[in-house]
Amino acid sequence: MAYWIKINYERDNLVYVVDLDRISAFSLSWNSRLTLYLTDSDQTLVLTEQSEPDAYQKVMDYIEKHTGHSLR
């Protein structure tokens, strides 16, 4: 079952609707920047708690729920 979220990506002034089940990788840097690597693309999305708090938390919850691991 697909898990879709909406991300208002301020860097490009775009809105993305992303199926988290199709993300190839997630990473969390030391400064809490969450990077989503889009499947079949060289493009990445970078989220921070300040820029898009709802999407950031949804992705973190998704990772914990579906993998049993926390990125923090």
C-alpha cells in the first residue's frame, strides 16, 4: 500500500507529492537535515524541521514504523 505525503519544497518553490514506499534511501545528517533520494532519479529532496515540520515528522515516523529503526 502506498504512503503518500505532500511536501512544499521551498528551495525550488514547488509542491511534491511523494510515495515514501518508492524512495530508494533516506539519510539524516548531523545537523538534522533529512535527505530523500528519489527512485529512478538523480534528484534529492532535503527537509529540515524548520522548513517543513509536518513532512519532516511524517517521514521520520514512516521510517520508524516500517523499518523498526530510528535515524536519530
